[in-house]
Amino acid sequence: MDIPPGEQSQLPAPLLQILHTNLEGSDWVTFIMLLGGILFLLALSALFSASETAFFSLGPQSIKEIREKEDKASATTIRLLYNHRKLLATILIANNFVNVAIVFLSTFIFQKSIFDFANYPYLGFILQAIVVTAILVFLGEVFPKVYATARKEAITRMMALPLYWLSRALAPMVMLLEKSSKLLDKRMTKKGHQVSLDDINQAIDMTAEGEQSEDEKDILKGIVNYGNIPVKQIMRSRLDVSGLSIDTPYETVLEKVKELGYSRLPVYEENFDSIKGILYIKDLVPYIREKEYAWQDIIRPPYFVPESKKLDDLMSDFQEKRVHMAIVVDEYGGSSGLVTMEDVLEEIFGEIKDEFDDDDFSYSHLDDRTYVFEGKILLNDICRIVDMDTSIFEDVRGDSDTLGGMLIEIQGKIPNIGNRIKFDGFEFVVESADRRRIKRVKMILPEEEKGEEQAE
């Protein structure tokens, strides 16, 4: 039937020009049915997109809570997650079928239904290509996925059973996509894809922005990097290690233990290069009231590690051997220092202090650009304190891991008190030193560092 003249006059003029002439009631019925079909498919597309985000963003704790529930939806959810490739293939295939159907129906509406864009081809293109695509992207992809991040548990419970039956209905296509993805993974694995530590650190900075504190970021970076750090970088130098001579009288041992306050002490003969064992202070407790005791009989065997040993391997050895302390030896077999489990954990979590630790710090912050450090402080710790890249001193540090050692590498000798050493905009002033080592250094940052801080 034709549109009545009274109703035609009420329609906007442009709309009248893009409508087919001589429209009948069946044309409007077809249009409404097609529009309803598009809305229904759009809702399905939104559900599939939300399901993809919901299922694959479940954390370990959420999965554990779902596993503890004994209803059918929870059991089906766990079953789907067990074969995640099949689940992803099912969602992708179903979502693509729905999206293609939406495009097909929208094209039919604009070309075969009540509209006629013969005189307005550009308007037809905008409506068919741009508007329909925008609606599909925002209502079928973006908004559902944003919503799914906040309601992932509810969406997984709602979609678990439909996706399970859908995976069975689409089994041939799901299997084909699953097999092809496995083949692609194997080829990618053979080819290899190297990810550097810098890439991972940058990813942590990008993904953690606004969600985690700086301390949490440092912990994540510590976990990533600590497997690549040698023991030499975190050990305590032999010059800073307190120990006991194996000839020390028992009475003197008790006084030394009380004075130092450590739970374990290395025992040496003549000098630190000849370590005989480790004295555990708890082993002395039963004999604490004795005036004389052969304490040398209760020392435990030492555990030696090379300077090049990585921290992840060291932590595994600590766990396997059930020890908390290791003597670090150099390439010539001499003892170069000592490392404990606490040192390894501090490399990940930052400084750990207990009730027996002193509150003194190995540095002081004078102003925006000036710090005073102890010469024995590790270069990694300086970079962490000043918040700069750990590779900044790589070209001049040589084999040194401490600030004092690096300055000796630069000078080629132990500098005198008051000497100023400049490197790449940094200025180091030796404030205290003796014939053997540098004790205290003032470090002045480059001007650029100050400008960056003020800009922040």
C-alpha cells in the first residue's frame, strides 16, 4: 500500500527521497523483522565479546572460588577453562558468524528493503559502512568487554552452558581452528621470539600505571631481573664481614656473639680465605652457662658459591640445602664475601629490617641533586635510590659492583680525599678514604636530572 498523503507530509523531505515509492505493508513488516534480527544478533555479539574477556581475565583466586562451588555452571566453567584453546575457538567462530550475519542483514535493509539510495550513493555508503561498523564495534565489542572486566564471574556463569553446547555444535570448525592454532604455535616456537628484560620492565611500567604503587612495580621488576643478577652484585664484601677465628677462646666467643648480634658467624683459620665452617648461635644456647666449651665441635660445614652464580640458582640451592648463608669465592678460590637469603630477598622486595637492625642508612639526601653515599654501597642500590637506569655506569664500572670500586676503576688508583671525578655529567667528590678503599663519596647529579624532577 502507498503511504497516505497526510503521513507523507509529516515525514522529513530527505527521508521521503531515500524511501522506495509504492511501499506496501509487507515491506514495513520485513523491515521491522530485519531490524529486530539485527538487534538480536547485536546482543549475541555483545555476549560473545563479553564472554571472551570474562573467561580469559579470571585470576587464580577467582578460579579457585568457582572450583569450590558445586553447581553445574561452575563445573562447566572449569571444564571450558581446562581446554582454553577450544573455548577461544568457539567464541571466535560464533562471534564472527554473528558479525557477518549483522553485516548481511544491514546490507539487505539498505539495498533491498524500504530504502533507495540510488540518488544518494554517498549517504548510502556512510550508513552502510561507517555507521553500521561503528555500532558493531562499540555495542558489540568495546562496551561489552569493558563491562565484562567488572562482572566477569557473573558473565562466565551465565555463558558457560551455552558456550559448552555451542562448542559441540560447531565441533568440526572448532577442531580445525584449534589444530591450525597449535601448528602456528609450534612454528612460532621453533622460530623463537626473544623478549628482553627491558621489554618486560617497560611492559610493567605500562600495564601497572594507575593500578599499583611504585613499591609494587619495583617488586615486579625485582622478580623479573633477579634471575639475571650474579651473586657478586649483592654480596657483602669480606671487608664488611664479621667472623670468628677458630682459635678464639669460648669466653671471647660469647662476648663477640653478644656484641655483633648475628644469628650466624663464619669461622676461619688465620684469615678469611680459609673458612672452616659456620657457627649457628642457636647451637650455643645449651652451653651458654658453661665457662669452657669446645665450640669448634658444633660448627657446621660452609656452603661455597662462585661470584658468577645467579640469584635464582642461589635461592634454589638455599631451599634444597636448607641453609641461609653462603661464602662467595672468586676465580682463584679466595673468599671475596658473604651472601645470605635476606640479601636475595632484599633484591626483590627492597630493604628488610628487623628489630635488631640499626636505623642508620648508607646514604643521605642533601638536596635535589646531591647525595652522600658510603663507598661500599652497590651501584644497583644507587640506581634504585636515584631512580635511574641500572646500565648508566656499565661502560666505566668494569668488574666493580660498588661505588668505591667504580671510582677506583675510573681513576686507576685509590683517589685522595677531596678528589673530584666527573663522568657523563655526574660529579663524585671523595670525602673519606684510606690506603685500601673509599669510605664516603658525595655524588652530584647532572643538571638534566634536576630539570626532569622539576618538570614532574
